Amino acid sequence: MQPANLLFVLSDQHNRDTLGCYGHPMVQTPHLDALADRGVRFNAAYTNCPICVPARASLATGRYVHDIGYWDNAFPYDGRVPGWGHRLQAAGHRVDSIGKLHYRSVRDEDGFSERIVPLNVVDGVGDVMGAIREQPPQRTGMRNGVVEAGPGNSTYLDYDVEIGNRAIDWLRSRAEAPDPKPWMLFCSFVCPHPPFIAPPDLFALYPLEEIPLPIQNRLEDQPRHPALDCLRQTMAYDEPFSEEEIRRVTAAYLGACTHLDRQVGRVLETLEATGLAGSTRVIYSSDHGESMGRRGLWGKFTLYEEAAAVPLLLAGPDVPRGQVSDDPVTLVDCYQTILEAMGIAAEPSEAKLPGHSLWPIASGNSLGRVAFSEYHAVGTTSASYMIRDGDHKYIHYVAGPPQLFDLAADPFETEDLAMDPRYADVRVRLEGLLRGLLDPEAVDDRAKADQAHLVESHGGREAVLAKGAFVNSPVPGEEPRFVSGESDE
């Protein structure tokens, strides 16, 4: 593969199924669909943690969360663990970011040469209330976000337009004054992350009467599991929503997906108009998914497909066109993928990293690997871990029974096979693979000890609860709005 420029487009909380190229029957995402048509679509791509800050730390470093200790949204990436950005800078490449990072501070050496309109965690600290793991406090702001969903405007919608504008200007500057070496631009949008608000014209694209209800959303259909029950109670989702509320929030979310697609389209059109498309590869993905009302949940926070799976598209020079890969991959694979795209040879120490370059997989070379994800954050009292191997997916809960799904026969994960004696060997084998990666209980203890220490350093549980949490991370120039006992981080 010849070195070339790289445009990495990241969105926030984009459910893999809400793109036309992934088979959604209603959503309008023509620009991302066109990107998939001229490249490779990955059908089994996952985040390494279904919540923003840890997922982005894993993406930046190519390492698993339990390895680097960025456990939740109050443990933001600070450059302490070097990432691909540092490697690109050391090799003399321009590597800039535009938009949401959710790191600690622009004062950190985080791997970017320039950060344009960055969104980082509040006060360099983030969501400390989410680090309370024992008897997690209820966050009623999550429920309000669903009930109040609909058409309108938000700072997030405006912010994505600004990110698109800045990316267009950046690309035009590169075309006018070419760099001596290939460059990388990390263009990070914030939609379709809540608030669940869509521009009125885009909300109107999705008539409420045509929106189907999500699977297992009715109270009597929701899977009962200690971890899920705790999450519903923490997020104030234990009371069901009305069908109208569910359809409104779905229409708002789909409208935000279309809004995102339009901004991505503007950037990709500029890539073509400036003549840079022929020398630039494109990666599109998201930091995690969105539950979309399945199992009575909204947001991320679980290892079900809707929250843990992510869209992943590759296109550009030397990339096969119109291909699909079913190989399990994760965001940590982006480390080696970025280095190879820029023509940077791996160092011996990087051979120990868990990821592998996606370019051989995009060319049809199956690596036969498993995908791994983990969760140690808000709404849970103990850790959960996921192993995806072929069609089977195993979820291990430290403080609850495991789950096992056959995704080929049951893509929506409605039939738990963990206690089915016919699948006992599969469950034992996948748990063995998990324990070959880590000690689930020891990692859980370490995460909770770090989180308890963090809470104490902020005055203890009562002080943290008194300060409260904020409803969404504010965009640049916006003040955080703290609300006691509620958050929609």
C-alpha cells in the first residue's frame, strides 16, 4: 500500500443499523452510503467500550481500556499513553483534529499538531458522578432527554455545521499549499449524540406513523437481568415510555443521522472538488452505538449490538470497491490501520498491541480473530465483557449470569442461549477466550478502586452528588449546565 493522505471521520453514538448501507429501511444517509459503495463496509465492527471517553482513549492508543485505565467519562485521555498521533508527529506528518475529542485538555500532548474547535471533558475532569459504582445515583436527565425529543435546534446541530465548515476550509488550504508528506485529518462530529433534537425539515422526513417500535421495548418483553435492571433504574428508564414518545425520539434520532450525513457529504464533496480525493483514503466510524429503545433502553452503556457495534467504512486509493467484510474488528485496529496508510513501519514494541491493520481484511484476507469490548462505567455496579467469535457472541457479567447469542440466527439478540445445554461447549470456550485476555474479577476490582479514589479526591460521594452532573458535554463557548443527580453525558 502506497502512503497517502488520510481523512478519518468519526461520529458520536451512531447506531450501526441506522445507515442505508447497513440496511435501514427509512433513514436517509446518501453520502455515507455512497462512501460504502466505493469502498469496504465492515459488518462486525465494535467499539472497545460503549461510552465516549474510554472508547476514544482506546481508539487513540490502540489499547484496551483495562490496559490503559481510562475507565469512564471521568478518566479522560491525557496523552500519558502514546497513540498513533504521536507516532505520526514523530515521523514528520501533519496530524490535525477538528471537532469533538473528549480528551482532558488542549494543554496535553495528545498527538495532534493542531486542534480546531475541540470539545473536551468539562473542566478537564468530566463526569465524576458516573464513577460512583456502588448504589449508582439515578440520572433523571436521561429520561427527560427522551420525553423532550422532537424537532428544533441545538448547539450540537450547529456545532456539526461549524465542524463541517472548518474541515472544508482545512482541505482547501491543503490543496492550495500541499504538505511535503501525507497528512491526516481527524474530523470528529458530535451528532447523532443526544439531545434527541433534529432540524424540523429532517424530523419531518420520518412520519411517526411509519416508524416501527423497537424490539423488546414493552415492559413485559424486556429481558430481566441484574445488570440491565440496574441500568434502567439508574437512567430512570424503569417506567415504560408511550408509543408516541418512542416514535418521536426515533424520528429525532434519524433526523440527526441525516443531519450528520449532510455534513459528512459536504466534507467529502470538498475532497473531490479540491482534487484531493485521488490521494486521500477515508475512514468512517463512530465511538459507540445507541440503544434506540431496544430492551427499554436509550443511550449506550451495554454490550448488545445496538450499543457496542459501530459502522465502519473504508474507501480511497488501493481500497477495494463495493466490498463487505464479516470479520470481527474493533476500534483498536485503527492504530495499525492508520500507520500503514501513512507508510509508517510498526516498531517492535507495537507487535504486542491487540489490533491489526484493517487494510488486509478490506482486501479479503480473513484473520479469524475475535472482537473484544468491556464496560466499567455509569449505571453498573460491576464490569461486563464481550467476546464476538464468528456468529457467536458471549457477554460476561462479573456480578450476574452470562449471555450467549447466535447472531446469524438471532441478529437482534432476543434468545439468550447461555443456559441452553446444547451451547454449553460454546459458552465454556468463549469464557476461556475471555479469561485468556484478562482476569475479569481482578480488572473489575481495579477499576472500582480507581473510581472510588477519584470520587474521594473530589470530596466523597455526598460532595459529588451535591455538585451533580451536566446535561451533555458543552460545545466550545457553551457553559455546562449542572443538575443535581442527573446527566446525559
